[in-house]
Amino acid sequence: MPRPMADRMPRTIVLIHGAWQGSWAFDAWRPLLEARGWRTLAVDLPDLPRDATDGLDRYAAHVAQVLAAEPGPCVVLGHSGGGLTASQVAELVPDRVAALVYLVGMMLPSGMSFAELVAAQPTGDFGGIVPHLERLAGGTMTAVPPAAALAIFLHDCPPEAARIAAGSLRPQPEAGRAVAPCTTPERYGRVPRLYVEATQDRSIDIRLQRAMQALSPGAATITLDCGHVPQLAVPELLTDCLCDALDRLLQANT
């Protein structure tokens, strides 16, 4: 007898962190996902040489190795800049990706960097973390001062959790950020997508989030009234909305 559709749906979600972070960025949220029946795998993206020009490919290959060890396709979630890696993973191994989730993520069209997206907007001060970055090693590395992290990334998170997260950020090569995805409709384009937008985000302004969605149409949308780190600011609400939306998305594509 065939198994029920719900039993055939993917139940593993691979979590990809953004810039200056690590797998720890999901630690507080993972138990909530697992309570809803999801197995979670939070990856640590590899360190890059300061002069690397293939950082996104290295990141995608690392996540593809994680997916190759799994018995079936997984949901791949990218938070913030991790969205770029998620897109490239879907291009590299589309058959291993059941769905893509952009958690306030960079869902950019092929060939466009985030800086180019900002420059293409007609008007507006979009703020963000860039003016606050500390430039290290001749500009090849950047670091986020804790005060800036608290103001831009974590302003609506519980104070003690925000303090710990801000203190956990680490410098990273600019090569890890100054990238653009290279994707095709035949590979990346066939993977179902879900975008979680955050209306109070001070890092990726909601206008930029919606510009990305307009430039890469086809993603289902969840709207949350919070800042850049929903998994820390509104974890229960995020879990409920995301799990319900994933069930609908995966059922429609099973």
C-alpha cells in the first residue's frame, strides 16, 4: 500500500546562516522546529581566503555535500546573506532541494549583487549595516561592532539573547559578501520558493525585500512584523507561519 502523502514529504530542513554568523544563529529556534516534526541541520559555512573570488561556489558546494548525505531532498533555508548560498545550492543540486526558504534572505536575480540591487532603486535611504562596519586587514575583512549589531540586527530581540548574539559575530572576508548568484530557470527555477519578509528590518529594508520578490517572482510570501532576526525576535510566530506554509507548499509540489 502506498504511504500517505504526508509521510512522503521532506521533513529535514537545512539552515544556512548569514554574514558574520555561524550555525549558532539558529540554536534557540531549532527546538521549536523539531517540536513540529522537522529534523534540523544547521551548517557552518567554511572560512574563505581573504582574496577568494569563488566564495559563493565554495559555500554552495559545502551545503551540497550536506545534502548528498541525506536520504532524500531537504528544505533549504537561507537567512539574510545565506539566501545567496541557498539559491546557488538549488542551481547546483536542484534534485536535492525540496523547497527554498528565504528568511529575510537575499533572493537576488541571476547576476545581480545586493549592492547593485540597492543602487537600482529610484530613491530612498535604505540604511543597513554597511556604514557601521569596521574595515580590517586593508579592507579585505569586515567586522560588526556589537552596538551596531544591537541597533541594526537585533533591536527587537530579547535583550540578553541579543547581547549574546551580538557578541558572537565574527569578522569575515568581504569575498563572502560581494557576490551575485548565477542561476537558471531550468535548475534553480524549478524549485518551489517561500519568502519570509520582515516589515521592521533595519538591515534589509522591507522595500528592498519586496524589490527582490518583484525581480524574482513566484515565491509564496509570509509577512512578519519584526526585525532582521525573526528566529530570535518572534520564534513561535515564525515557526507556526513557516511550518504551515511549508506544508501547503510541499503538498502542492508532491
